[in-house]
Amino acid sequence: MRPLLTALALAVGVLWWWAVLRLALAPAESGPVEGAVAVGGWGLGLLPVHSVPGPVRRRAAGATRASTLRRSGGGSGPS
């Protein structure tokens, strides 16, 4: 599986560089496909892939977020 992903990533990278170089060196002959590939690859480069959610913290058993406070003279109200 890993060699397949590596080959796919390499192919996408080569395709992007081909589109960028074609736009830079021969802009008159390049078309919308090269533009879309170049802009799409550049946009992917701006994604913050280093930003991932941190580990999930588990609360200890019996811990609660809120506690119920008891009123002093804790009898029931008039019926």
C-alpha cells in the first residue's frame, strides 16, 4: 500500500510541476487545465496540515463538570 501512495504522490507532484512550468515558460500555449492544476496545487500548499486536534483527555470516573449546591435548611418547600 505504501509504495502505491508514494507513486501517486510523486505523479501528482510531477503533474503540478509540469503545469507550473508550462504556464511560466509557454503561457500562450497553456490552457485552463494547466491553470487549474497549478492553482489547485498551490491552494493545497496553503492548507494547515500541521494543525491537528490534540489528544482527547478523559475525565476521572466520578468527576462532574457542575456540582449541585444544597440549600441550608434543606427541607422540602410548602406543599
